[in-house]
Amino acid sequence: MELVFAVLALAVTVGVALGWSHRAAPAVGGLAGVAVAIASGAVGSAELEATGRVLWRPLVTITSVMAMTAAARELGLFERLAALIEPRTRGPVRHAFRVVFVLSALSSAVLSNDAAVLVLTPAVIALLRTVYPKRHPKFVVAFAFAVFYAAGVAPLVVGNPMNLVVAERAGIGFNVYAVRMIPVAVAGWLTAYLVLARVFREPLADQSPALGAWPELVPVPRAAWLVVLALVAVLVAYPVVSFVDGPLWLVACAGAAACLVAAWSAGVRPSAVAAGVSWEILPFLASVLVVATALEHAGVVDALARAYRETAAPLPTIAGLAALGSALLNNHPMALLSAMAIERAGGGTAEVLASLVGGDLGPRLLPIGSLAGLLWLSTLRRAGVSISFGQFARTGVLVTVPSLAVSVAVLWLVTLVTRL
């Protein structure tokens, strides 16, 4: 019976969060799932208290990163990224496609993968419709997938909210994560790009230059460059602070405060920056940890731990199960279940990172795998771009399977080298 209530709590959490098209859906779904778990006795006050102790630092960091992203958006920095792409449209389309992929990958690494997907997708669609006024329907799906898949394995722990939560729980610092995951992310990016370029080779073979012109941008205010400077300072400070075992959340808070002041000096109200923060994701993350604890009590974690302990190939097994579970259940609960199972199986840093690789890439197999995937599809629908479930899943398999295989192989090699 305990398993039934735990699964019901998960179903309520994910069902409301993904099935209700409202901004508050993740928060409402998470709180509803926790209510089911508490009412059934699956969790109690001790679990809620433990959740608060584990999550407050990563949640403060996540909020700060989102605030920095919102300030950058309000000051027009993402439009500047679109302007960097525009000159590449004067030649073969594949050149613009390559630049879109690279800029999307870098944006997801510096800020966060979800933010990069949700902010750059409408900007890239607007750019295509402007510079290819007649031919854009031929290219828009390929470019939309480029933005979505470029946000692959997070090379920095702050690039994915769930990775930050799991890494904090496992005691994996910023530098340890970066040393191992930057090569993994680069390998995954290259694989995804090559496969996408192959999948969309027909539209990308168009050699005709763009006919339209991207409107001349108004010069960005000086405050925008202060935000860029703050972001660079934060990225430089992260490894230094991590090396001396300092608090990353404090670095992120300082960066957010600097960006907020810079935006305010340019006439951007703090409320506008606050509106760009996905506040609803914070109670969702906390609730998912509580629900995952309920599933742990019901024996799900034991079953996963047994599979992880008995396998002859731990990294591929963990990454594969994490990817499949993320696609079917959603990456947030699967990441926490996998982290708990690895703890119980006696796994270490490599195993935790393998689960995060699977959790980062698995949601590209099915739309339900992540909130970002559903919001991406919703953004495309509002822009008049249709991507069917079949096309999403088919492209997801073609891109994700080789990306996952290459990423796990590189993680294995990096693990061998770092142990020498």
C-alpha cells in the first residue's frame, strides 16, 4: 500500500505539473503530490525538515542564476545574440545553423539549459522569419531543434537546476564537476550537431543567401555590459570559491545583486526582473525531493540500487536507466531516485555523474521528460510552428542514443584519467 500512495503522489506531482498549461502548474503539482504523501503517511515532518536542510543552498543559487538571466534578457542581450547569427544568413543556411547551435550551447552553459532554450527559441524563429521571409518554413524546425538539443549535458553544475541539487546532495563541488563534465558536454554537443545536420541535411543544403534584413538594433545601454561583466565575474569566481570550499550560493547571490542594480540603473524595474524568474520551479523541486523520499520508503530505490550494484557495466547502466526513467517519469524525480539508489549501492562521483548525463539527455526522447521540453513545444505552437509527437520522439531517438553513448564513453575515459 505504501508503494501505491508513493506512486500516486508522483503521478499527481508530474501529472499536474506537465498536464496543466498554467505557469503555476509545477508549484501546484508539487504541493499536491506532497499533500498526498503526507496524508497517506508516506512522509512526515522529519522528511520535510531534511528537504529544507538539503535544498536551501541550491535553491538560492538557482534563483540567482534565473535572476541574472532575466536581467540579461530585459537589457536586450539575447537580441544581440540573434544579431550575431544574422551575418551568417548571407551564405549557405548550414552556416547559420552551425552558429545557432554553438551560441545556444554556450548560452546554456553560462546561464542554464532551460533558460537558453526558452529565451533563444522565439528569438531564432523571429530572426528566420525576418531574413528568410519566404523560405523560413523550410528551415524553422531544424533551427528549433538545434536550440533544444544544444542544451545537452550541463558542463557546469549551475547549468541545470536538478544537477545542482543532486551534486549538492552527493558532495560534488563545482570544480570536480566541471573537470569531468566539460569534456563530456563537448563530446555530446559534437555528436548532437553532426546527427542533427544529417537528419536535416535536405533543408540545410540550401545555398541561397537570405533576402530579408535583420532590423538595426538600438545600441544596448552601458548597464548591459555591466551585466556581462557580472556574469563573467561570477563564472571566474565559481572555481576559485569552490577550490577554497566557499559557498557557491553566495557568489550567485552577489552576481544577481549586481545584475539587478545594473538593470535598475538602465530603467528596468526590479519587478520586471523578478517576473522573469521561474518561481514556480522552486516549490516543484522541493516537492519532488519529498515525493522521491516517499518512493524510497516504498522500495523503489532498493530496486534501482540492486540493478546498479549487480550490473557489470555500471556507468552505461546507470546512464541508460536514468535517461529512460527521465523520459517516462520526468527528469526531476528520476534524478533524485537515481541519486538515492547510487548512495545505497555504494557508488561514487562517476556513478552520480553518469546518472546526471542520462538525466540531462533522456528528456529529449519524449516531451514529458522535462518541463523545458513541454514549454519549448508550447513556445513553438504559439509561434505557429508544429512539431508532432512522432517527429519529437523520432528525432529524439536519432540524436539522443548516439549522444548518450558518446557522452558515457567520454565520462568513462575521464574517470580513468582522473584516477591515475
